[in-house]
Amino acid sequence: AQSVTQLGSHVSVSEGALVLLRCNYSSSVPPYLFWYVQYPNQGLQLLLKYTTGATLVKGINGFEAEFKKSETSFHLTKPSAHMSDAAEYFCAVSVVSGGYNKLIFGAGTRLAVHP
Amino acid sequence: SAVISQKPSRDICQRGTSLTIQCQVDSQVTMMFWYRQQPGQSLTLIATANQGSEATYESGFVIDKFPISRPNLTFSTLTVSNMSPEDSSIYLCSVAGGNQPQHFGDGTRLSIL
């Protein structure tokens, strides 16, 4: 069965520092992978997705993620953190069930950015 | 991407009552999903709503507690019935078409007293 593990429920970085949020997945078939961000009192916004093709995926707000099949990982990075990046980040894998795609979410990582 | 409107954005309800949450999309979509996000936790899929057919519920969720309607390709409702404090959560709808990723509404923040 497909699953997602996010290492670190809380990550704290300084403004301008590298952001690294870790995601590992388990899937018996080639996965579709996603990162979503949730700002306070809002829904989820899609940051980026991997389906097929290039393994380094660029998303919005300067984020990118690399699909590494050998490591079953899809870590999210950003070279330089901004205060506005403080939010909850969710990694998700798409699974086919009952003829449609549904998402399995990780537990989430709360990113804090301090001056 | 589709613009999704959820109503109400938040509510405080008495235990034993029911609340219906609406999800409106600005374009026709094939799939609509309802999720629950309990305080400090991740999202759990409640059910998938297809137009013209019964909703498909995930393990642990039943139609009597969470009845869903999907009368057309742009609208769906989720009712939380006979509410208890354990139902205090954020309820989110999302939409997808074909192989497109899911896009989410802003959610309904529900507190039960």
C-alpha cells in the first residue's frame, strides 16, 4: 500500500538559510508525488508535482523537489528562506483506487522562519 | 486552475445539530473530494463525490454521519450530522479532472460546543 512519511514535524530556519523538508514514500507502482502548502486559516495550495519525466521539479515561490527513485524520496528545498514561507507543508502521493486518483498525505511539517 | 468557494468559512455549532457545507467551483469538474483535518493533524479523505452517483466513502466514514450530495458538475455539499466535540475540524473540498492535481478550497473551520 502507498504511504508517505515526512521526517520532522517541525523545522526552524533563519531567514536566508536553506530550507529542506524531507519526504519519503512507499509505492508499488511509479508514483505521482506532490507538495502542498497550507498558510494559516487557508486551504492547501499546490507547490509542485512530479508525474513523469525530469526528476528535478520546480514549483512556485522558488521551491523545487527532486524525485529519487533509488531512495524513494521527494525532498522539498528552497535556497533562501523568506519570512513568508512560514507555513505547514504536506507531501502527498497519488494512488488509484476505485478507478480514480486519490491522495495520501504525510503528517505535515511546520516550517518556522526566524529573523 | 479552478476557483473553489466553500461556505461557511467557519461556524460554531451545538452538539447534536447538523451543518451542511457547500463547495462551489467556477468550472465543471469530474471529481470532487471531501477531507477532514483534525486539529494539528494531516488531511484524511472522507469521500469522493461523482456527479450522478452515490459518493464513495473511505474506511471509518459512513453516509449516515456524512451525507454528501453532488447534483451537478460544479457543486457539492457535505453534511456533518449529529455533531459532537470530536467533529471539531477543518473540512475541505477539493476538485480534480482527469490526471490533473487536486486543488483545494479554503476550508470550513468547525467548532462544536
